[in-house]
Amino acid sequence: MNVVKNDSVLIIAGNQRGKKGRVLKVFPEKNRIIVEGINLIKRHTKPSTKNTHGGIVEKEASINASNVMVICNRCGQPTRVGRKALSDGAKIIRVRTCAKCNEVL
């Protein structure tokens, strides 16, 4: 997956198109992510020890990872994610890069 936790992303498809948010959780086996403040659903909950009153709770639901683009920290534009190998002496480190400015994400 090109998206990892704490990435800033732009929603490019669906009824939330154009909104920005931060990735809270990633499910690589299902190719889905949860973005902060995006795709809110309502759940009717019973009273419990955590929630003594119960009622209607709004929370984020997952969306497909193909519906988002990562926002580059340097140029601030939504971009595709590239991969680059950096050599650090004997080690080779693979990093994610911005396709527009080649900055390490």
C-alpha cells in the first residue's frame, strides 16, 4: 500500500471528494483505510461502563485506499507515491518519495 498511518491525504472519489484528512488506521489485507473526519457513520449504542448514557455515536468508517492521494509535506500537492533505494554504507534503505518533487515522504 502507498498509504501509511499519519499521512495527510486528499479524497479523490466518492461523496467526500475534495476533503483532506489524516490517516488514523490502515488495513492492508483489505486495502482500506480510516481517515479522520471522513465517511462518518452513526451507531446506536447501549449504555455500558465506557458510555454510561448510550445513544447515537458518530465515528469514522473505512474507505478504499484507491480513493485517496497522499499529500506531499514539502510541496503540499496531492501526488503519486514513488519508491527509491538509498544506500547508507552497507545498508540499502527503501523510502517513499513524492512523484512531483522527489522529496522523501
